[in-house]
Amino acid sequence: DIQMTQSPSSLSASIGDRVTISCRASQGISNSLAWYQQKPGQAPKLLLSGTSKLESGVPSRFSGSGSGTEYTLTISSLQAEDFATYYCQQYFGTFWTFGQGTKVEIK
Amino acid sequence: QITLKESGPALVKPTQTLTLTCTFSGFSLTTSGVSVGWIRQPPGKALEWLALIYWNDDKRYSPSLKARLTITKDTSKNQVVLTMTDMDPVDTATYFCALPRYNNYIVHWGQGTLLTVSS
């Protein structure tokens, strides 16, 4: 099984802050990584795939990077609508696995 | 327009078998390359992938739950059915069905259905 470890599990930030969320795979996943945003009571929303490809309609303040086992989601300037929980997901293996999530809260 | 909607009981008792149905529109599960998956999320916890069925009837299951899961499709009804046996209170969760792109990451999600396992 490929395990995905996200950090931090939660963070507090202010509007305009730069926020970075990390995701570590237990083995190399060849950039087969997606990021989702989930707000309470809603299904997750795809933000990025293939590590860094922004989904249509997603603001450009979201970006992704990484390789091998280490991946990062960056929000360049946090906006009010970005307060949510973020999940990474690998799709390299035979089956998918998600990270434990990072909750972004208002400071 | 692609839509997916989950249906099933809101409450099941421990040891019972759960049957959930995903009814979809806007695509066909007979089209080469298409798959539909199930993911669940316990209250306040992370997402967990459960199962995936492909257009050619190939199936994939979470290794930790494989013994309890069965996924099937009915292409005439545009439905995918997930059954899970021997339900336990730890299976309490919102269950989502989803349409992945290229069988990899999920672009379209159902709204989810909350299931409680309790006696």
C-alpha cells in the first residue's frame, strides 16, 4: 500500500498569507498526485492533478509542486473562500489513497 | 451535464449488509476507459477509497476492505451498486460515488449519503 502523510494536520492563517501544505508518499508516485478542497457538508473539489496542473476554473493562487515522494500545495495569498480542508490523493498505485487532510482555519 | 447521486439506507444495524446505489447521468459506463468509484468519509475524518469498477467490468477494491465489498454495475439503468457486509459502527460515514478522469483523480462527485451503523 502507498501511504500518504500530510502535514500539518491543521493551520491558522490570515487573509493574504502564503500557505504551504505538504504531502509525503511512502514510495515514489511519479507525480501522480491530486489535490482537493473540501468545505463542510460538501463533496471535495479537484484543484490540481498531475502534481501541478490546475483544474479549469481554479484560481491561479493555487499551485502544486514536487516529485518522487514529496509534494506541496501552495496558496499564494489566502482568501476568505479558501478556508477549508485540503486532501492529497495518489493515483500511482493499483488503488488510490488519500492523505489525512489539512484544515486551514482563520487566525 | 454529468451527475451522480447516491441512494441507500440512512441507518443499518451492526452485522447487517449495506447496499448503496449510485445513479448517474451524462456519461456511459459502456464507454471504453470509463470507471466509477466509491469513497467514504467518517464524520470529521479523512477520505477513504473503497472500490472502483471499469467499463469492461474489471474491479478494484481497497485491500483492507476487500473481503467485505462487492461492486457491480447495471449499464441499462446507469447504476453502480456497492455492497458491504458485516457492518460495524466504525463504518458510519458519508459515502460518495465518483467519476474519475482517466481512472485516476476525481472530477465529478455525488453529493454523498450519510450512513449510520447503530443498533
